[in-house]
Amino acid sequence: MMGMEGFGAGGPFMLLVWILLIVAVIFLVRGMMSGYPQDRADNRSGRNRAREILEERYAKGEIDQEEYRRKREDLEE
């Protein structure tokens, strides 16, 4: 009778497979979760950039004070 009794449920190789599986699951979960906060940070930096552009346009005289205030209020909403 040649069985698998001598390998002890896979031995060190089976332990390695389980460790790799757990690490893969951790990376997948972290990858799915990490996108959300980054999207929020990108959105905030996009608003800051829009405000900078608005301030530059006002400083160059491309828009008047009323338009500047109106657009600034739109960005703050």
C-alpha cells in the first residue's frame, strides 16, 4: 500500500502554499481598499488646483471680482 500517510498532510510544501494564499488574499483586499482614500485625496487636490487656476486668472485680470467670487463659491460647494 503506497499512500500519502508519510507526507503528514503536505509537510512544509503545504505550509508554504497556505502562506502564499494568505498573502495573496491580503494584497487583494488592500488593493481594493486603497483606491477609495486615494480617490478622495485626488479630488481634494483637484479642487485646490482649480482654486489656484481661478486665483491666477483673477490676478492676470482675465476675470473681474464678481466672476471670481461667483466661481470661488461654486468651487467651495
